[in-house]
Amino acid sequence: MLLAATLLAGCQLAAPPVVESPPHAVPPAPPETARSPERPAPQPEPVVAEEEPKSTVSVALLDTAGQQAAAGHMEEAVETLERAIRIEPRRGDLWLRLARTQLSSGEYTLAEQNARKGLLFLAPGSDDARDAWLLIATVREAAGDVEEARRIRDRWGVFRG
């Protein structure tokens, strides 16, 4: 037993001494990676926004709504467009189509609300975004806010007179 204790004691290593740096010492900076001046740093790939594929069901509903509106069945067209939006709520063009149909039905408040919802999903500056803003201008004008309608049309380069 004494032999085992002696062997174990001899195997123990002393802990390394703790070296404290003076309080004014600055830690060394990490080594810089060497870059050759001929090769610039790699740039991240640009993100290309891809258009989401459209559901065949919503496309069919959009066609049906167009036929219903052309036949003068505006209430049915609105319901059909609302079904399409439930399938693809992030399609701004569906919201815009709903707003146009509601405008044709005289539902000005709903038309403006849905045009604004459509703007959330439309590319800024796109033709659809322009059409949504012009629809809003038409609603503002119908509500008597001619000045706001003029400002919107001025911004989009459309003059009405």
C-alpha cells in the first residue's frame, strides 16, 4: 500500500504558475490574415427575389371572378376573389383585383383598404403598385379629398382634368 501511495504521489504534476499581466498591459491583437492585393475580398452573391409560383386554383378563381364581373355579378366576383386570397394571401395582384371589383361596386372604403393591403405585397414602383395608388386616389377623390387625390396622381405622374 505504501508503494502504491508513493507511486501515485510521484505521478502528480505541479500546476503551472499563474502569470498575471500588469493592469496596463494590452492583450495582443489576433494575427491578421494575409491577403494578396490582387484578389479583393469575396463579395456575397446578390439575392434575387423570385416570384412565388401561382396556385392553379387561385389562377382559376381569378379567371372565374373576371367572368363573373364581366357578367355583372359583382358580389359573386368579390366572393370568388376572397376565396383566391384565402389560398394565396401574399399575392398583391389578387388584393388589387379585389379592390378594383369593389370600386366598381361602389364599395369605396373596402376598395381603398384592399388596395392598401395589396401594396404590402407589391413591388414598390411596379405597375401594379402604381395602379393601387391610382385606385386609392380615385377613392380619395370620390370621398371629397381632392387635394390628396391630386398629390397621389402627381407622385405617379398621372394628371386628371
